[in-house]
Amino acid sequence: MSGISQICKFLVTIVNHGMGRKVVKASKLAGAEGGTVIIGKGTGIHEIKALFGIPIEPEKEIIFTLTSKEKLDSILQSVVSTAKLNKPGHGIAFIIDISKVAGICHLGMPVATSNRIFGGTKMTAGKEVLYDLIITIVNKGDAEKVVNSSKEAGAEGGTILSGRGTGIHERAKLFGITIEPEKEIVLTLIDRQQSNKVLEAIINESALNKPGKGIAFVLEVEKVVGINHPLNMMVNERLSDN
């Protein structure tokens, strides 16, 4: 189909507040054509959870970068180096395969790919990916239930974004004007072996099996950097040595 590319990669980087602009600049110098920065919040296992007994949820910046497979490795290396993702508490990045993209025909040229791995796990032929991304969209105020239930089921944290939208079960109006309810989007990166358990916990706690409560879906993640615990420590040390 004309105007549709099938060779793009979607790089998602989650960093501490104030780092988004630096990450975008570094990725552009490495060959990216730009990036989209979104403000969110969330906590990971390496971050302080409370101050004087008051829960803290640090502001995060989420950067969406769409790129060709040819430029992906150099962009990822630049992002990891700039944001120090090989060190605990600085953030994470992961890659999702994009099957089709419209509106960026200039990225649709056939390109060569690289097998190099920069500090992350990678999907290879015949092997399962190691991580899933659970995306949960719920009504405003319910994101905490999603994060808490996912942590209890084994997740290490979550990132909360704000948005708006209506579903088929929502017909709210005010003085004849349709209202678009505020939504919260929760991004949960999880070991694939725990994915079903975490998803089930989210569904049960957030009542997603009831109309109008929200939705959740799972995407396979191709490569991850920035998860600094025993499962990925050896791989991240490989990046530090480069």
C-alpha cells in the first residue's frame, strides 16, 4: 500500500523529569528525525517511595521516537549514553516492532539492519521475547489501582500518563454537549513469564471485565535497556564496557 512503511521501530524512553529534551537532542544527532515528549509519573524499585511519610511519585518524561531499523542501534546507543540508562534509577528504554506506519514515506526505503545489542535483551529468530508491555487505559483516579495491583503481582513499577476519550459505554453529556472523560494510561513493563499474572491482577482490581471501566492490552517488546537487576545486570555491564 502506498505511503505505508513496514520496517520501522518504535523506541520508548522513560526518564526523569528534565531529561526529555536532552534525549531528543541526542537521538537527533544520532540520526532520528525528532521525538515526542509526554509528561507522566511513576516509581521504580530504585526510587524513594515517600518523604516524611508522604508518598512520592516522581514526574517522568516519556519520549516516543519512530525510526528506521538502519538507524536504531546508533540512536539507542546515544539515548543510553545520554540518559545513563545503564545506571540504576535513571530510566528505561524499550523497542516495539511496528508492522505498518503511515505518513512518513521517507522512512519506507529498504535498509540494512544490524545485529549489535546495546545493553539490552533482543528478540532473535526462534526465541521468545523476554518482556511485554501492558498498556492499561482506565478512568481518571483508577491508575493507582492498576499500579498497586501490578506491583503486588510482581511488576516493579509503572508509568502513568493522562489523556481523554470515550468508549461505547460512555455517553456523558452536559447541557447537550458531549463530554470526553479524562483517562489515565498506565505503562507496565514486565517479564513475559509474569505477564499473564500481572494482567489478571490488573483486570480483577480495576474491574476491567465490567463495561465502562477501561481496557488493557499487551504488546511484545523486542529489546530493553535500563532494567538494572540480576536478570539484566550482565547485559547492562556489557554496555558499560563499550
